[in-house]
Amino acid sequence: MQDYWLYMVFNCATTPDVHPIQNPVKLGWEPLVKIEHYHGSAEKLLEVEE
């Protein structure tokens, strides 16, 4: 696990501040629930306005 790195970058638009973290698994991540995505066409959205 020592071969893995996470690079966190803050202030990207001004003065980037880079924080390298070796072995990011040690941070105790919590699982994220899958986010649903919905897709629709522009034509269908425009039909609603009529």
C-alpha cells in the first residue's frame, strides 16, 4: 500500500496548494452510496413547455 498516493490540491484558481498523502487508505474512508443519474433528451424537455 505504500505505492499509492493521493494528491489533494486546494486553491487551484489562485495559488495551488498541493498535499500529497501516502497510503490514503489509512484515512478511514466511508463508503459512498451510489448516486442515481437521469438522462433525458432536449426534445422531451421542450415538449413539457408546450
